[in-house]
Amino acid sequence: MSEILFSIVVPTYNRAHLITSTIESLTKQDYTNFEIIIVDDGSTDNTAEVIAPFLSDARISYYKKNNAERAAARNYGATKAKGEYVNFFDSDDIALPNHLKVANQLVQEKNNPEWFHLAYSWAETDLTIKKHFNNFKGDTLNSIICNGNPLSCNGVFIRKDKILENRFNEKRELSASEDYDLWLRLAARFPLYYSNEVTSLIIDHDARSVRAMNPQKIIDRLNIFTNSVKSDEQIQKVFSNKLNTIQMFADLYIAVHLAPQPKYKLDSIKYLFKTIFTDISVLKLKAFYATLKNIIIKW
């Protein structure tokens, strides 16, 4: 089996208290032909100090740049990559020992695909599993990519030539949806292969960025996201009958995240009912009724 080199790009910002576990998990891989590229996006904590002891490992490199959000950090890391495939791993999550071994197996099986995704699980901070995301079906994930974002950034591997041709959108206001924006652009151009073998854990801690997001910024971000997606000619061509579905899931996302906050209850209702007129299939989703219940009970 060919020993391809994987480049793992780890963007980070003020995660000195979390990144040690991430790096340690990445260094304990069953598959050993890899490099780790840490891109410090202008941290103001002691991230550099925490990372310093790891730099004795020749496989690990560290770059610090001015803050420009995670998309810019990932793009920067991709330009430094020496590997055939680039994996973007969040600095607060955990890689299981099989992460790169499964990736290498899929590369061989699918004859060097443009990109692919590995299954993942949500876990508590003590690594207790909350939910597995490993029940995908079909030859590829292209048929479900428009139904909200089903992917973990940790599980996505992109061939280096393709990530240099198709970069993350660096618009700061898009941050937190820049990954899904790229996944849709890639899915409109290449098959998205996958493995249902879990290889990483998303750690559900209180400081996750989605919990700290201002509600108005969520609205603005999702509007920028949908406009960006709809302006891509290849997406328009390949997913022409799915554009309303993409819009519906974006509006549902807004409604879900606004519902718990009293100040934004009316906005949540507006976006929730907007989904019905955009794509009536929303009435088949549990999230629709869960959000409606959240609005009513916690008013």
C-alpha cells in the first residue's frame, strides 16, 4: 500500500488550554507518514508557549499570523503543506489513532479522489460519546450535501491541488459557515466519497464558537452564506433543484439558534415559518417542531 503523506492543518486562536490534547492525539496515529501544521491566528494567550515543546518533533511546524479568522488560517496552512492530502483539524477536538490509517485506505480504494470524509462522533469533555455520525448511505454524500452540513471539518481530506484551486472563503463575516460554503462548491465539482468508520471526536465544551456567536451575527452570516452559494455557477448548474433546500436549512439554522433567547423569539418565529414557504419538506424534520416547542415553552 502506497505511503502517501498527509498534511494536518490545525488553525487555532486562544486555545492554549485545549490544543495540547488535540496535538497529542494527532501524534499518536497508527499511520505515521504525516506532518502537523499549526497556524496560530493571532492568539493573545500563551499558545506559542504551550506549543513550543512539541516543536522538537520534526513533523510539527508552527506559524503565527495576524488574526484573519479560521478560513484564512486554513488557506495559509494549505500553502505550507507538503502532503498529497490536506486535513483541517480543529484545535479543540480529538483524533482517534485510526484517523490517518482509514484515510489512507480510502485513498487507495477510491484511486486518489479529489476529496473525502471520515465519520465522527460528538463527545463530552470526558470523552463520553453523545452521538455517532456514521450512518451515511450510498456511493457518495453528494445527494445529501444540500440538506444542511453533514460533515465534520476534522473528517474532511482534500487533495492538495484541489484545495489550492478551491479555497475557503476568507470573508470574516462568513466565519463558522466558511466550511459548508466550500463543501458545497467541492460537491458541485467532484464526488464526495466517505467512510463510516469513526476517526475523530468533536468535543462539546462550553467555549465552542457556535455558543458564543451573537444572534444578529448568525443572521448576517447565514445570509452571506446563501448569497455566496447561489452565486456559484457550478452550484447553480449541479444543484439547481436544491437551492431552495439549501436556503431552507439556512433559515432553520437561524431559527434554532435564536429560539432560546427571549429577545430574538419573534425573529426565530419569522425564520421558522419562512422555511415552510421556501421548502415545505421542512415539516418532515424533527428540528422544526423542536424549535417551535422551544419558542413556545421558553417564551
